[in-house]
Amino acid sequence: MATETVAKPRTSARVHVQKFGTFLSGMIMPNIGAFIAWGLITALFIEKGWFPVPQLGGFGETDGVANTGLVGPMITYLLPLLIAYTGGRMVYDVRGGVVGAIGTMGVIVGAGIPMFIGAMIMGPLGGWTMKKIDSIWDGKIRPGFEMLVNNFSAGIWGALLAMLGFYGIAPLVSAFSTGAGNVVQFLVDNGLLPLTSIFIEPAKVLFLNNAINHGVLTPLGVQQSLEQGKSILFLLEANPGPGFGILLAYMVFGRGAAKASAPGAAIIHFLGGIHEIYFPYVLMRPLLILAAIAGGMTGIATLAITGAGLVAPAAPGSIFAVLAQTSRDSYIGVILAVLLATAASFLVASVIMKTTKHSDEVDLNDATSRMEQMKGKKSSVASTLTGTGAGAAAGGGVGVLAGPVRNIVFACDAGMGSSAMGASVLRNKIKAAGFPDVKVTNAAIANLSDTYDVVITHQDLTERAKPATSSAVHYSVDNFMSSPRYDEIVELVRESNTEGAVTAEGPDTGAGTPGGASASGPATAAAAGAGAGAAAASHGAHAADAPVDAAPAAGTAGAPEILARESVVLDGSATTRDAAIDEAGRLLLARGAVDEGYIAAMHEREESVSTYMGSFLAIPHGTNAAKDHIRKSAVSVIRYPQGIDWNGKQVKFVVGVAGVNNEHLHILSSIAKVFTSKEQVARLEAATSVDEVLELFGKVNA
């Protein structure tokens, strides 16, 4: 049989540049606090600062000895070493960070100028080479000699890298810095610097700004700031004026959802410094990139004319960050640059919007999706534009996936019934999709912790689950057996766990999408994850970490009997929801599994959140606080051939649940498989004996 090979899709040059920029940003952004600290010290204490202090600013002499101060050592040693350590650690954990920092010292001493570019080279290089060296003798070191080999190998290689940096890398980086600085100076001297906006503003919308800003502008700006006390380069990309002007134009001349969302977007952009919030507005009307360019050119020209600049990077690009890093003599120029950039952008955008016809309200969601595709991941601020959170299930909250989906939890009040069934259904679907390693568990909301990638709750419980799991992606459903959200979650798992796929905050469900369709009939075969094998692990935070299939089936030797013959009723007598709960609870009571208090807790649970599961099934069980009323695990099954009304839904099967740890989850998994198959539900409806019911649930008791 021939083996079929699937060619990997080609990655565009833009994506490669994005990844490179993201990597550079990953070295710079964690250390922005250090840049801000250096900028504040520089603005306050240098000779031309607000409060000149020779010992801190590094000017003058004390007792005949030149003052070193904080400004010089921080920019020369601290910041490059932090960048190098971060870069090395990104490649090879702490060990790579240490070796990368050692190598960077050689570049720093060899160049004699701030070596940010050198640090961004030597840090990752040190981590990568150390990782390769360690792989040579991985598993070959005799016990007791690991520390000796590891320490000496890192020390020796770090020393060699430092010499390589001193003699080899430093001259090259110095030459590059000098050449790039000369280019910038040429542009300034000839009044051409505003033309850089022709490249910078489109690059921002295409998410290529990190490569430009952190790869070139920040290192050159720091060098310029050290020499001149400020730099115009810090504001070439960070000026909030161009984007603010476009959003103001939408506030005045926009229509529909675009106009309605523009004020909130403007606040996030201008005050919060999250510039990507305005990108969808440009993508809706691509001509608006001219407005951004006009604003950028106006701002840069204003800075050049007034000689204004910042002392350190402004990150994020908030007006507050810009003003905090403004040089003492540059406030007028910087403020004018922001205001005039806003005005120019607004005027050009207004003309474009008044002279072109466009349906803003139709295209905002599409533009947001295009922005996220170009970014390579979902946007954390897109909810302001779409109204639902790009990627939030309706009624759910937005979390950001930092990587593949590995851990999904179904949460309900008690974590023993509804959530266990839902977890079993979704687990089968995910396994059928080819991702058996994704862990799908169930838990009580009270036992949740912020360790999950995806959290699924009944729509009435989502707000309770959010505070404890704020970093997770939340999905709200009203049908645990066959919610359409399950297909979206499977797709999210597929995207996030496929090599080269983007990370996400979740699928864009669009405004007004219901939390989950109510099923009036049996679930489809697709909902069942047709062909899926037995359920895998299902363990709540309160339960032992044992796989469901590993749990002993009731009725086997030495195992607890979860579903007994006497707990199955083929023709229930109840005609109302509450009577059916009593009937199911009495069967559990007769088994000695619970006391009277548990039945009351079953009613309490139903009043707070319905236990209707879809496919004619309800699973009443107690609240989380009622666990003390459970003596042993047991399940009761009652069929109502004529059906009863369950909060407006027709229910023909009521399964009462009382669970201790994982003992009842095996039978719940079997029940879930039955109710996600039309054929199985039909067999259950037609069953004429208790043995047929027990056999369908994968368990026959003698």
C-alpha cells in the first residue's frame, strides 16, 4: 500500500519576518521595566535632567574622582546582559541564558558602546550552542559527575563565546551600528526621516513592527539617547497620533458597528497603548493607510523641526508612557507631534471616508478576522470591536492561549454528573479527531484553579468559573450532550496542536451566537465522535487521578456496584420534574448510597442550574456542598416513555447520580456514549427488560 505524503504549506516571507520580530520582542519586552527605570533615572539625574545629581547622573567629580553614576553602567552592562540572558533562556532555559550573558560580555567590552544588537545575537547563540553541546553527552555522564560536567562545560564554552564576541562579533556589530546611525543621520540632515512612515505605518498593520522597532529603532535609539540625552527614533513607531486620528474619523463619519466601537477602541489605543486595536479599521478601508502615513510623517517632521525626542522606549505606546519618557526639553515638541499627527490622520481619513462608499457595519468582523490571521494569533482586544470577544463563546470570557490546548475542564456545581457526561462526550470527539493526549477532565467550580487552557461550563455558571480561571478560554453551553460548541473546541484543539498553526483565544463565534443549541431529539452521530473508543481520563480536581477506563466496572469481583438491577425502572411514575427527581433520589436512598439530605440537595441543584443534558436526558444530582450526604457511589436510571416536561424540554430518561471520587465515572461514560448515538437511544427507548438497559450501558449484573 502506497504511503501518502502531505506537503507542508509554504510559509510566506511576511510570516517569517513576523516570527523574527516576535522573537526579538520576546527578548526586549520582558525587560521594558529596566528600560523605563533607566529612562527615568536619565531624565531626572543627568546634567540636563530635572534634578541633576552628579553621583547618580554620572557627570562631574567627587573628591577628584570622576563620577560613574547609574546611567552609563545600566545602559552599557545591565540592559544588554538582561536581553542576552532572556534570549538565551528562550532557547535553552536558565543554562542557555547564563552562557548567552557570558558571551555578551565579550561583545560589550570589545565594542565599548551599548551592545543591544550584540546581545540579541549572543544571547540566543549562547543558548543554542550550549544546547547542542549538552546533547553530545546527554545520558553518557557517570552518576555523581553531572554537576561537575555541566558547570565546567558551561564555564568553558561561555569563556570561548566571550572571546568570540570580543574579537569577532563586536567589530561587526559596531560597524553595523555605525552604518545604521549614519543612515539615520543622513535622513535627518536631509529632512527625509518623515519618509520612513511610508514603510513603518503599513508594517504596523501587517504586524511587522516588532522586527523594525525592537530590531533596529530601539537599539539605535538607545545609542543616540546615550550620546545626545534623547532620541527621535523612539517615537517613529510608538506615536499614538496616527491611529487615534483614524479612530476619531470613524467616530464622526463611520457607520454601524464601526462607529459604535470606535470610542472604546480610541481609549484603548491612546491611553492603553494597544495600537493593534485600530488595525481592523484600516483593513476595512485599505485607503486609510494613507491617513496613517500622513499622520506618521507629520509627527516625525514635527519632532525633527522641534528637536524633540524621548530618553527611552515608550512601551506600550500609550500617551502616558510617551510623556513619562519625554526629555525635559522636549515636552512641547512631543505633544505637538502627537496632536499634529492626530490632526493630519483625522483630516485625510475624513476625506477618504466621505468620498468612498462602504458598509462598515458588515465588514468590521471580517476585518478583525483578517487582522488576526496576519498577526498569527487571535487578538486580546478584539472583543472591543466585535462585541463578543473574538474567540469567546457566547456568554464566556476571553483568555489567551500561549500554546497548544493540553488541558480542558468541564465545570459544574458538584463536578460529578453533568460535567462528567460532557467531558466524556468531548473527550471522544477529540480522540476521534486524532488528539488523544489532550486531557479532558471534570471538576466542581469550587475546586477550579487557573491551570486549564479551556473551561466549559453551563451558561448559568460561566460567571462563577471565570474568576478562578481567568487565563483560560471559556465556553458556555446549555446542552452538555450535543452542544455545537464542541465542534468549535475540537477545531481549536486541531489548530493549536498542529505544527505551524496559530495560537488563539478561541474561535470567533460572532455576536449573538447562542451558548449551545437545545436538543429536542437524540444527538447526531457526529456529536458522538462516531467510532471513538472508550473514554479516557476524567478526573475532577476533587477526584483521584485515575483513568475512567481503568476504574473497575461495577459488578466485577471486588468492585463497587454502581448501577444495580434494582436501580433501573423502565416505566417511571412521576409526571413532573420535581417528582422525577424525588423518584431518582429514592432509588439512591434505597441503595443506601445517600441520606435524605441528598435528595433535598438534588432539588437545590436543579433550581440553580438545570441538569438537562439534551437527547431526552436529565441527570439530577446534589450540590457540591452535599457531598457529606453521600455514603457510596450509585446511579439510578428511570425511563419515562411518555416524557415529562423539564424546564421546557422533553425528558424521557432520568439518571440520578451520587458519586464519590471516580467510582461512578465509568458508568457515566457508558451512558454518555449511549446518548450520543441515535441508534443506541432508539434501542434504549425500545428496551423491554432491565437486562437490555444494563447491557447497553456496558454492564450486566447477575
